Amino acid sequence: MRALRQTLNAVYRTRTGIGLGLLYALAFCFSAVHSSLVEPIHAQAVPDPMTQHYKAAQDSLRAGDQDRAAIEYQAFMGEALHRVANARALSGHPDEASRTFEEAMPFTGPDAATRLDYASVLFDANRFKEARPVAQLVVDAQPNNRKAHILLGRINFEDKDYPAAREQFVAAGPGSLREVWRPLTMTYLRMQDLPAARTLLQRVIAILGDTPANRLSIATAYYYGDYPDQAILELKKILAGPSPPPEAHYFLGLAYLSRNEEAGYAKAMPEFRTALQLRPQDFASSYMLGYILFKQRNFDQAEQELDRASSLNPNDAGTQLLLGELYAETRRSARAEAALQKLIAGSNPDAPDNTSIRAHYMLGRLLRDEGKLEEGAAEINKSEQLRRKLRLSSTDVSASSVARGATRDSTEMDSSSGSHRLTLASARETAQAQDFIANLAPAIGEAYYNLAALASQHHDSVTAAQYMQRATAWDPSLATGGQR
């Protein structure tokens, strides 16, 4: 016992140089997947559970209370790994985030917050069938948990299980238009229960007020619920009334296209142009004009609009893909190839989407046409691999596909069940998240290291080996005895 305590105290002195000051500075870390970074928590603020467990583990080691030390280190691991998982999700690495959540689960047990964040990450990665049982566990354990009902409703909606989605949104109870009423309306519409949707919307207006903004939300619910005629009627009423939102013109254009895309071009284009007159910085309307002009093979004007859209939103993948296709159509192969390679370089292979899949395919065709047969075949094969991965993890959304590229960046233009998906952090926040993970990794490694020693003392060599493997993964310097 004394020898072990001396060993652990030596480890504490060499491996726990990460004191409370640094841990307090690290405690700004991601209380929820969908939240942005918050300010650092300092010592004088409300005590942070992660730092409290960390300190309690150290104090227990000093006192020779091994069992308590193990409990506190495990509690620290649950908090720390949960936050790292959220940081990875916020940074746009859903696969890494989900693996970290799986690593955290043995330490967090049935904790609802961890499970909901894990389900959210799976949902944002379009892994609906995996997300559903995780969220269901929380609903079963906490029937009054509104967030769990809403998330499970969204998962079921995206998985096209509309009766199950309706059940969850109803169970969530009254809420905001965006959180509950709108997705429930869209669920009724996808079930082709127009009377129920209308009754619900009348109730919403009575409760929340007959305002242009609320009417616009109703109109977009009709649009994304695949009822473009009802959307058009609502949008025309909005535009005929006082103070119509500028977005109404944009959505009216989309609704015309949703009826019959090519037949709708003539009616849709004036709406997008009016939206741009009202808001010259309207990326979505500029994109849609470029899209229609491209489809009409008016390449010169299409390029002007798409260049403007790109300047307004340089990171939009849909715009870059369409520009690449335009360059290819106008026989500017070098520019097309450069645009597609840039788009692919900025995409996340862990979370493929139709845009990145098509970019690989188009690049493969270009390379093959240039005589680069092996490189072209590799890109086309990559496209098929990503397509299979996407097909296994997601289902198609039935709303009009023409709007996908223009709607990705607006919470009001989301084509899902009415709630915006995970919004990635800015470059600055992403850098902060990466710094946070890097700074916390040694503390996680140390906790695993000490848990391995404690497991070994209890003659649990299998657990000790697993913890030691984790320790060196988080802090490689532990593999060489802690020498930096």
C-alpha cells in the first residue's frame, strides 16, 4: 500500500503539473453541441464540476484513498471527454466526436446530457438509425424531457417515420414556432394530413399573433412540407399586406420552381430579382438567379450572378460546384479542375454530402477527358464510395432539390424538420476548440495513467492495459515514462 502510494504520488508530481489555474482556463468548453464558445470560467466563478473532480482525485491520491481517487478520476473523465466530443463536433469532425462520445459513455453512464449531445452529433451526421435508440433511452428514462422529445421527433422526421415524429412533437408540448409548431406542421404535411396542419397553424396564429414573420414561417412550412400551392397563396397574402419580409419574394420564387422547375423559371426570376433589389447582399437569391441562368445555358449572365454569390458567401459549396460545372461547360477545363479540387479539399470526408460526391464525379470525368485515366477513375471510385457511405447513413429529404445550394446557411431556409442543423464554428472558434482539446489531452492522459495504476493494484490487468493504451493515445509522452 505504501509503495503504491509513493508511486502514485510520484506520478502526481510528474504528471499533474496541469494545475487548477490551467483547468479553470480550459473550462470554457462546450456545454452543448449546438452552443457557441463561452467565456473562460475563472476561480472566482461558479465551481466547474470537471475541475472539482480533478482536484478531488488529486487530494484522494495524496490521502491514500485509492477507491475515492478512482471514482473522482472517472467522474473527471466523463466531464472532460464529453466536452472534447462537443468541441470536435463544433469543429466539424462528427466521426471523431462520435468516437469520443463512445469513449465517454462508460464514465458517464445514463447521463441524459451526454446521451442527448451524442444523439445530436449522430443526427447532424445523418446517422439517424444510430441516433434514434440513443435519444429514445433518454425519453424512456425522462418522459418530461422536452429536449429529448424534440430531438427524437427531428430524428424520426428525417428518417421519414412521420407518425413517430408526430408523437414526439406532441409529447414535447407547447413551445416556440421554430422548435415545435413548425416541425409538427411539416410532419402533418408529410403525412398528407392537410386539415390537421391547417388547424394547428390557426392555433399558432391565435397564440403567437398574426405577424408577417409568423406568416412567413407558415408559408415556408407549406413549402418544405411539399405543398407549394398553399405556400404560394400564403406568400402572396404576405406580399399584399403591410411590411412584408424581403425573404417572401425569395420563397415565392422557390415555390414557383417547386411546382414545375423549368415551367417555373419565368415566374421565379422576377421574384429573385426583386429580392435582390430589396437586399443587394442576398446570397440565396443571387445563387438562384445564377442557377436558373445556367440551366437556360445563358452562361455569361449565369457566371456574373454566381461570381456575385461567391463573393457574398465564399464558403458555399453549392456555388463552387455550379461554377465548376459552368467552367466545364464553357471548355475552361483548367479553371473547372481547380474549382473542383478546391471544393473537395474543403469538404469533410467523414460527413459526405451530395455536393462533395458530385464534385469527385465531375473531377473524375474531367481528368478522364484529359487522358488522365487512372486519376479520373480514382475520383469516380471515390465518388461511389462516398455515395455508398451517405446512402447507408441517411435518407433523402423530399423538399425541392433545386433549393439545396441556396438554402444551406439560413435557419429559416432549412429543409429539415424546421430546426437548423449544427452550425459550425468560425475559424477563430475552431482554433479555440482545437487548442482546448490539445491543452486538455495531457490531463486526460494522466487520469487514464493513474486509473491504470489503480486497476493494476486491484489485479485487473485487462482494465489496466486498456487504460494505459488510452493514456498513451491522449499523451504519447507517457509511453516513454512521462519524459517530454
